Amino acid sequence: MSLSRPRTRVLFRVLDAMRVNPERPDGVSDCFEIGLVEWADQCKIPSAVPGNVRRALQGPHDELIKRGYLRNVVVTGRGRLQKLRYEFNPDFTPMDPVLAQRFRRHGVTDGVARQLVAEFARATLNAHIDRFEALVASGLLVIKKTPAAALVHLIRHPDQYPVTPVCDTWGTLAGRAVPQKLTEATLEPSEALHRESSPPRRPSRPQMRSSSA
């Protein structure tokens, strides 16, 4: 989601993280309630005065409601005991914060990541990101444009990429050489032919030494 204000982006990310239960990432809450003063600290608002906090949050609240993320924001109580109740739009797909961080690490915007979350299961996306990182580390995937574009392409076209990095003849994987025993398949044809055509050697018998009487 492209948001115009830095504070709106902070509020959006904190709300998205609070909405997801870490023990059940696939289950999300339809509402979230928190004390106003406590929320000011969470959102990095320098003033803890209730009136100042409400004014600082008014713009971000309006923008998130306009963008369809929030359905409503309800304020209850008085003074420092005021509470905020956020009601989320059920049609808006929430993001697992851990998965969102993995996407951001490769430059994928929140908007594109949210579209992918709506199309693919969380486990599938994590598996594709693991695969992407392994291919890049092994040198089998060379990024031509941006990491974000390459990752999204792999997710949408997985059949065009190797399932896992493949070792070459000498066992090179992810930039490191792994010792590997040579087999018949790795010998030159002439060497293999010579082995097959040569007769097996008979073991030599030990020579007996005669002793004089």
C-alpha cells in the first residue's frame, strides 16, 4: 500500500503486526483495542498528552479509512484513560509481519506483497523466497533488473526455475566446493574403455627360497 505520510506508514505497519496472531498467522482479528497513551509510545509520537496524541493520529486515521484498510476508529473514555478501538475492513488482506519483512528485504513493496498474499498460501510464499535466496546464493540465478522483479517473477512462474541448486561435477554449491568421489560417469570415455578392455591382473605368487642343507 502506498501511503503519503511517514506517520501513516508507521501506524499501518504497527496495526498490521498487531492484527496477526503470532501463534496462528493464518487467523486475523477484525478489531483491536488499546490505551491512547500506550499507543502513542508504540507509534513513536513524542507527546503523551491525550489531545496531542489524538490530533497526531487524526490524519493517519483518515487516510487508512479512505484507503480501505480501516472501517472505523472509535475513541472511548476520558483523559489519560481514553482507549482506541480499531475496526478493520474484512475485505483487506492482512500481512504476516515476518513474511512482510522478508519481502521488504528484497525490495518488494507492501502493495505487491499484499497481492501475492491474496493469491498464494503463506507456506508457498515462504518456500518460494527460500528457493529464490538459494538460487541467488548459488549463482544459478543472475538478477538482471532488480531483486524484487526477479523474486516476483519466480513466484508467478516457478516452473521456469530449478527446484533446488544443482551440484556440478565437482560438487560446487552456493559458492563452496564439496568433496565428491569420482565415478565411472565422470571419467573420460577412453579411460572407461581401457578399464573395461583390460584383463584383470592375477595376484602374483610368493617365491619360495630354497635352503641349503
